Amino acid sequence: MKIKIFASGEVKHISNEIGSTLISAGLAELTDAPVTGTEGKSHIDLQREHLAASIAASPKPNLTPKFSIVTVPYNDGQVPDKHVLAIRQDIGPQHFLYAGKPELVNAKRTWDGGFRYLSGFSCEVPGDIVESYTRQWKKNKHLRLPDEVLNPTRDERNDSVRAEKDQYDKGVRGGNIPFSGAKG
């Protein structure tokens, strides 16, 4: 069914059910005039335009990071119902937690061309949140992660694996061991 909509003056192809409803409501009339707004456009072009317009009109998610200080359950298998103090970052529907040492909240690992925060957050934590976290960290020792998590020790197994890797890397660099990791 081809109708002319009174409010906009547009001529459109529309389903019979919707067209009949618009006509009976006095909002449109049947017509034989050419469809407006489609000159030289294919059906696919019209669909693309409609999709782009509906995407532009859809609500945009708020992706501004929001920070807060929370306590979260922590199961270490030793202390039942243990909770730890953490900084929570909310970005849209996702959240991330940091429960480590206060002095490392905004610490960075830097390399040529980039850096990352050791906290795992995507940006620097605001100063007032860091100050409040530091105050609560010092005041509530029972809300800290266990020492073995905060201060991991190196054991002999880690050292031997690292030494073996270093020896292998030297062999590859020296040409004594062929490098098989290249994509070929």
C-alpha cells in the first residue's frame, strides 16, 4: 500500500495493516504519487540509511570511569567470611577491583611507546579515592589481603625456570638454537 502522510508530506510504501490504521485515524491517504526520498537509491542503501539513523538515535552508554571503595568477600580457605578492602572501578556495566598496596594504585609500568597501570585500571585513580583507600588500609589491617598474596616470595622453582628460559633465549639470539616461533 502506498500512502501520503499528512504531517510530513512523505509518500511511503507501508504494510496494509499499518496503512489502514493511519488512514482510518485521518493521518494519511492512499496515493499513486511516487515514493519520496528514494530517488536513485537502492533498497540496500535505504536500509543502511535507516540503520544509521536508528543507531544515531539510540542511547549512548556512559563509559566514564567511576571509582569507589568497597569491601568484597575473599575466600583464602583459611579464614571463613573474610572480606578485603578494594577500589572498584565501574565502566558501563563492567567493574574492576584492586585490593593491593595503596602505594601501587597509580604506579605504572612504562615501555617505549606506552604504559599500563599496575592496578589493572584503564586510567589514573583520583587522588581523593587514593587518600581514602590509604587511610582505611592503615586503619583496618583485618581487611587486607594475606601477606603471601601482597608480598609473594621467589622460590627455587621460579628461579630455575627463569634460568632455563634465559639460557634458551641466549641460544636463540646466538644462532645455536633455531627459533621455531616465527609464523611461516
